[in-house]
Amino acid sequence: CKEKIITVVGSGLIGRSWAMVFLSGGYRVKIYDNQPGQASRAIAEIRKQVEELQEAQMLRGNLSASEQLSLLSSHDDLSQALEGAFFVQECVFEELQAKQAVFQAVENHVGEDTILSSSTSCLMPSNVFSLVQNPKRCLISHPVNPPYYVRLVELVPHPATLPKAMDMAFELMSEVGQAPVRLRREIDGFALNRVQYAIIAECWRLVKDNVISVKDIDLVMSEGLGMRYAFIGPIETMHLNAPNGLEDYLGRYREGMRRVLSNFGPTPEFDGEAATRITEEICEFIPSDQENLSARRERRDQLLMRLAKLKK
Ligand code: NAD
């Protein structure tokens, strides 16, 4: 696939990250943004980050920083940006109409076989691609922030997407070092956010009902479940946690799981007195001013960087 062109449409946080991931795989990356000057600002930012990563010996791929950067260009004209592209990764604002309009415009400038991929976090493929003439080559490639260290990509098909388009996206994502997973059909929230929201809901209920503090429920994840979940998922965890595997686990714990799950509360509203109290509690140890939040984000990214190294 080398020397092939990927166009990134939208050069904010996620567009920049995708560009860096594709460059690390040796692809030529053309960035387009409809805000004048934004794509060239993105290039300056990517340049800085790629050089810092090289310095920290965390640069991905086999090419040097300067080799990767020589594959990158910015364009203020959409048709120029799309010329020669075999894969388009859309990363514009999370607004349905904006995305629909982008794909309608993109389709006019690319061939039948060009794969059209959206980064949307929570819009359904059948909505995002509803104005596209040929949805067979359309899919969602949902990354996790920051994609350079957290490699999961959820591939979600439109009902008309051809298996070969899913296969191509899977191969591309694997080749550039991401960890793609396929959903067999579209579903609200995809897989990651459905699981994430289930965890958030129970954590919220436990704090709201005064069973545990905010600090302690976060430790339940970071010092407990999260330790294994960085390496093995919940199904493998069950399989390993009984002497004779999953069947054995179910025999031992099925009743307990059913009992506990049957007394989970209703979906939280995430507002009112509980929201005020939980916000106050987290702000006691992480105040929500920019300085404190940036420091914690920096710490998160540093830790993720080290974890990514360990997982390699
Ligand atoms: P962002 O606001 O940082 O960037 C959006 C960029 O798109 C801006 O540069 C803007 O100028 C550009 N843009 C807007 N309309 C455009 C158009 N019509 N044509 C070209 N460019 C246009 O947003 P982001 O955080 O990078 O999110 C982009 C997408 O990625 C969203 O769909 C979001 O849901 C998804 N996503 C975000 C995250 C995250 O954590 N930020 C994680 C996964 C997926």
C-alpha cells in the first residue's frame, strides 16, 4: 500500500492524530480543513509532536520524523486534497448535517473504490452516510483519544457496506499499528461507549447512593479492574478466574451475577443534587481550572505512553 494517499478531512484534535498514525505507516497524508489556515496550523502542530516523539524515542513506525513529515501536506481546496486518495478519514465536528454534507461533497471528487470513513463517536452510519450515492464503501472508524497511544479502532458498517470495504479498513488499521475491531452491525454507542456507559452508570449510582466516595470508586477501576483490563477483557477474565475455565466460572458465579445485576438501579439522570455533589467531590482533588486539568491530562498521556510501550 506504500505511496498511497490518505486524505484527512477536518484537522482538529482527532484529524491531527489520525494524520500522525497514517504517516507512521508510511502513507502520504493530505489534510483538508474548511477553516482557512487551520490545516497549515495542524501541520505545524504535527511537526512539533512528531519531532518530540522522536526525541522521546516514542515515534511509531520505521521512518524517521523528517521522512514521515515529508509525506504530509495541507490543502485549502477539497478536490486537490482528495486527488489520488484511496482512503478518506473524516474528522469534522460531531454534527450530523456537517458530516452528511462533507461526505456528499467528498463523493463528487473520488472514484467508486475510495473508502469513505468517519471518525464519529456516536452518530449512526446509516445517518452519517444517508446522502451518499454509493454507501457500499462507507464505514465508521471510531478511534479512542489519544489514538497514538490507545490503539483501538471500532469499525462499524453501514447496512450496505461491503465486507471487502470492512476488510480493507481492517488491514489498513492493522498495518499502521492500530488495534481494529469489527462490529457486525450498527448499534447506538457502538461497543466501547456501551460498555463505558454501563460502567459510568454503576459508578454514579454507587456514589449517588452514598455507598462509596468518588475517589474510591475511581480507585476500584484504576487499581482493580483496570489493571487486568489493560491486557485481558472481561470474558477472558472470567475464563481464567475459575480452575476449569468459563463453564466452571458460570457454574460457580452465575447465580451471584444474576442476583447482583437484578438490583442495579434505573438509568441515572446525571443532573440535580447528585451531579452537584459528585462535581464538588472530584474538584476537591482535581479542581476544574485549566491549569489543573491540563496537568492531569499531561499525566494521563505520559502514563498511557508508558503503557503503550509495555503492551508492545
Ligand atoms: P475538533 O473540534 O477538534 O476538530 C474539528 C475540525 O473539523 C476543526 O478543525 C474544524 O475546522 C474542522 N471542520 C469543521 N467542519 C468542517 C468541514 N465541513 N470541512 C472540513 N473541516 C471541517 O473535533 P475533534 O475532537 O477532532 O473531533 C472530530 C471527530 O472525531 C468528531 O466526530 C468526534 O466525535 C470524533 N472523535 C473525537 C474524539 C475525542 O476525544 N475528541 C474521540 C473519538 C472520536
